[in-house]
Amino acid sequence: MLTQNLGYPRIGNQRELKKACEAYWAGKSGLKNVMTAGKAIRHHNWQLQKDAGIDLIPSNDFSYYDQVLDHSLLFGAIPKRYNEVITKNGGEELDLYFAMARGYQKDGLDVTAMEMTKWFDTNYHYIVPEFYKDQQFKLFSTKVIDEFYDAKQLGIITKPVLIGPVSYLLLGKEKEAGFSKIDLLRNLLPVYMEVITKLKNLGAEWIQFDEPFLAMDLTEKEKQAFREAYKAIRAEFPYLKVLLATYFEALGDNTALATSLPVNALHIDLVRGPQQLDEVIAQLSKDTILSLGVLDGRNIWKNDLEASLQFINKAITAIGADRVWIAPSCSLIHSPCDLDNEKKEDVLTSEIKQWLSFARQKVDEVVTLKKLASGQPSNSALQQLEANKKAQAERRSSTLIHNPQVKERVAGITDADSQRANSFATRKIVQQDLLQLPLFATTTIGSFPQTAEVRSWRASYKKGSLTDEQYDRLIADETAKAVKWQEEIGLDVLVHGEFERNDMVEYFGEQLDGFTFTQNGWVQSYGSRCVKPPVIYGDVSRPVAMTVKWSAYAASLTQKWMKGMLTGPVTILQWSFVRNDQPRSATCTQIALAIRDEVVDLETAGIKIIQIDEPAIREGLPLRKADRENYLYWAVKAFRISASGVQDDTQIHTHMCYSEFNDIISNIADMDADVITIETSRSQMELLDVFADFKYPNEIGPGVYDIHSPRVPNRAEMGHLLKKAAAVIPESQLWVNPDCGLKTRGWDETKAALIEMVAAANEMRETV
Ligand code: GLN
Ligand code: ZN
């Protein structure tokens, strides 16, 4: 029985890689610094896993930016527009690499970055390979080989990690018509053969091929590609030890396919797909090793060792200990580095800390499980099991987690709680009576520039160098300025600006019971960007109002309508580490009740327009189509619970960005928000078509300008987009707003753009 790890976090314990990269990009230090930081992290990770006793330690799991981009460079899948960057830089591979990731705007060159998208249903984002009709591949980067060699110098024979050929192709995008990316397999495979040969020559024994798509819905053609690819690799290397790694879902209907591929070991995710063990064992061919992904690589809870042992023992009984491996469910890049970095009791209490396990602790758990599963576990292993059982039991019964009032309230939810009193048609009339808004009413999505100054106030306040009163005064003045300015330029529905908020989820998490935070629980989101998600450990409730103070204050400064601003239950859930002792839907419902209370309190305070942001609804969609309906059912219901406690004449808005709505439009309509604002400017309003085709009944604010760029659009451009919108959606339903919040923008461009936006709306009104 062996232990293995599929990948270790590469950001560094103190985010060293982020710091080195950003210093280099800012021109403050050299490339050498970046490489030194990378090397130190790799050595640290390898040594740590070796010391812990992991048998198969990964290499090439490290990346300076993204592992998919590493592979594009490995295979020479470099779009032509970077040719000049290559010559400009005198051949520094990392410069080319960063140019592909981030674009290149220097020395008279202006080359756009490659596209980025979500890595399955995680919050990690990868750089999308670009494929062209005449796509050729050739061995370009030797990173995977260099890293193997580097570890070997340290006396560690690692298991190089490659994204498997089929998944690599499926992750990419066809950039022109006339071919299918999966047909590129034949061009690609020879480069794999070359890489494998080099790794073998250096002494590699096992190679890990990540094929997460084996756990997704596949077409017949894609299935065939898997058969072809692994047959070809086997034919070329009869003695190579191939580990096929699947994760994020159960193999399901691909079980027969996966178990029939000529590989030596198959890894399955037993956290996402615990039910698959029996079926996989039943179909596994007789020499294949089964790697059991029993520890959650994507969440921060201590493993339930006893529960994992049940899986392991079952597998041992069925196929024998020498065909069983123990592993985390997936790469640990989705976990924070090390719980030992959490040292502040006032941030993370020791009671909660003892329930948690970060990457380093997970590695230890894997090894402990092996000791426990082997015939004669040592005393210390048995002690660890006892301690683990105790921690699990304490967590299960902790009063910190269980709040009987919350449970009672959830149990008492009725259909009426997720239902506004009357239909939208009725509400629209009373809302219009009260609000008296013009056609093409103008508004913004909530946040105004979070300038360095605003952020410095918050930092000083947290450090204690600003008192409550001083901080509040600064925020109040900033809010007042924003309100006054919005009045001056003639916006119809104002916002308070969200100056008091650090982040749209953290701000709420900090005020809700059942949430905690970490000091150092950073996880890579993309490139050098890391996030520190809140931890939902217990029943969620709202002790006191969270936003009423600032919204009511802002409202008191103006005669115009002030929109209240909240983050919705699905988005709060989606962007947090979520407890694993109850279904996600149950946690979401609890958050929904807390937000509902806030909505009602805002209404009571006289706020008659309330926006509940749900940008993450779409990204929560399950990976397998068959699971989607159930998710959409409870997610939409949670939103409706949060929104339905108000009178007919209170107008509920929701907001979503980065979304496509094609396949979920009926669910979006089912949310029954009075107004939805969406990001549409980059698609030139194309995203509106699906609303038009569906005859979406409620009101819509299609974004008329891209807030991701400092560029200031003029009224003609926005007017053009509005006309396009009005051509497909009745004008009585249309609002005018930017794509998203303006927190990342500066004031100058924000002011200039909004003045133009208001002018564009005025011009539209004149045309009707
Ligand atoms: N109200 C939030 C803001 O304006 C919405 C952010 C988002 O959709 N990501 O910042
Ligand atoms: Zn947005």
C-alpha cells in the first residue's frame, strides 16, 4: 500500500511567489528573483512531503502562473501573436510565458493576453489553450523535465504530473472554424511520447496523467479519444507506470471506459463520488492499482479518519493491500498551505482550529491513514486515530455549530416564504406608483472606487490607529461626497458606494454568526491572485443588522431613491469554505434567512429599492448535467427566500456578471427579481437575446459599459448599445447601468463615464 499526493500548493507559505512575481512585473526586481522564489517553494514542498512519509511525491505541480499554460508552453501551443515577444526578449521563456498570461504592452508592442476561465467548479482559473486549424505541437518548454531532474538532485524520485492529452485538448478553445479540437490528438501525442521518453531516461518510474474530464459528461467521440490516447502511450511504452487521475466527480457512466484503459493505477475522487467505490472495484481490471481519494483536497476540514478507513478496508478486502493507494481527492492547490500559520486566537479560535486541516496537515493525514490501515498500526498512529475521533465528536456536538433557533426556523419555512405576496405584473404597478422613475432609469451596481486612500483607512482602523469614530467619519464623508455627486450628474437611483466594505462576501461573513476567518488561509485564484475565503463552520444567523446604518445614512442625504446593497445567499456560499456536515443547500437556506432579515430591516428603514447580488449563481452549477436541476431548484429558492419578505412596492434588484444565461434563463426568470442587472457590454448586448427570446417579463438593466477597463466610453457608443437593447426588449422594461461595480476604477474615469451614461439615457428618452 502506497501513499501519494496529486499536487501541493505552490504559492508559498507566506505567498512568496505572488510577491516575487508582482515585484518583477512592477519592474522592481529581476526574473532571477522569481526563479529563486519558485525553486525554494518547490524544494520546500518536496522535502515536506518526503519528511511526512509520502511515497509518491508529485513534480511539475509547481507553476509560476498556471499549470494549463505550462502545458501550452510544453507543447509549443503558442499563438502567433507572441512571436514578436519571443524575439524581443532574447529568448527568456518566462517572459514569453507571462506575456501569454497577462498580455504584453512594452517596447512598442501591444499583445493581448490569452483568455482565462474557471477550472471546473473550483475558484481557480486557468489560461485557455488556443487552437487553430493548422495547429502544430512541438516540445518547447522543458519545465517538467527540469523539475524532475531538480528533485532527483535532492534525492527524491518524483512522480511528474502531466495533464492528460484528452483533457488538455478539451480545456482549450477552437479559435477558428473548420476543425474539431479533439482531432488534434494525433498531432499532440508524439510530443507526449517525447516528453515521456525524456522523463524515463532521467529515471522517472510513475507518471501521473490528470484526466478530470473522465469524470464529466463525454460524447462518444471524446470517449474514443481516451481509448486511442492511452492505447498509443501503452504501445510506445509497454513498461511505463501510468497513473490516471480523475477528480471533481464520480466516474459514473464512464466507469467502464476508465477501467478499460491500459493504465497501471486509477485515482478516483471519493469525496465528490463516495458511491462509486463498489462499481469501480467491480469493474477494475485485475492488476490495476486503485488510488483512493479519501481526503477532501478542496475543503479545510480535518479528515474523518474512521470514515476513510472504512473505504480503505473495503478496497483492501476486495483487491488486496498492494493494489490500494491512499491520497487526497484532488490536487491540494485548492487548500491553504499550513494550519500552523494560524496563530491568532482572536482570528481563528483554537476550538475551531482543531477541526481544520490545511495542505500540510492533509499530507500527514494521508500517511496516518496508511499506518492505520496496515496490519499493525503503531501506538502513535492509534493515538492519532483516538484524537481524531474525539475532535470529530466534539465538532458534531459543539454548541458553536448548532443553533437550535436556526434549525427550528429552517424547519418552519413554508412555501409562502419563498413567494412575493403578488405577481410581478401587480408589483410593477405599485412600484411605479411609488417610485415614479422615468423610462431608461439610470443606476449603478453598487460600489464606487475603493481608492488607495479608502483602503488605507480600513488598514489603519484594523491596526487600531483610527478609532471607531474617526473611521466612521471618514467613511461617512466619502459616502456623502458620492451621494452628492450622483445627484449632481442626475442619476435616478443612487447607491451609497460600499466604501465600508472590504469585500462583498467577507463584509457579510464578518457580521454573521457561523462564520470565521483565517489569518493566512490563502488559496490561488489565478496567477498571483490569491483569495482567503471565509469559513462557514456552524449554523448561520444574523445577530444584528449589517447594512442598515450606511444605507439609511446615505438615504438621509438625498431626496432621490437610495438602493440598498446586499450579497445573496448563493454567492456567499459559493465563495466560502463550506461546512461538510450538512448539504450545501441547508447552509444556503440558513444564509438566505439571514439575508431576508436584512432585506426586511432595510425596508423598515425606508429603503424601497434593494439589490441582492448573485454573481455566483451560475458558477455553482454542478459539473454533471444530471445534477443541475436539483442545484438550480434550491439555489433559486434560497434567493427567493431572501427576497420575499417585503411589500409589493419594495423593488428587489439582483445583479449577475460573467454569466451566460442560455441554459438557465427559465431559472433566472424564476428568481422573480423585479429588476436584474447583467454584464452585457462586452458581448455587444448579445446576451440579451436569450431574455428577448424567452420573453423575460421583469425589468432588465443590461450593462452599457465595461468596467474592467479604464477606457471611458462616450454617449454615442452607449446610446448605440441601448438602441440595440431597445430593439429586443420593450423600453418599459429597460434600465441603464454599467456592467458591474466600480470599485476597481479611479474616480476620474468613473465620473466621466457616468456623465456620458446619463446623457445616453436622456437621449433615449427623447426618442420615445
Ligand atoms: N455590488 C457589488 C459591487 O458593486 C457587486 C460586485 C459583483 O457583482 N461582483 O461591487
Ligand atoms: Zn458584477
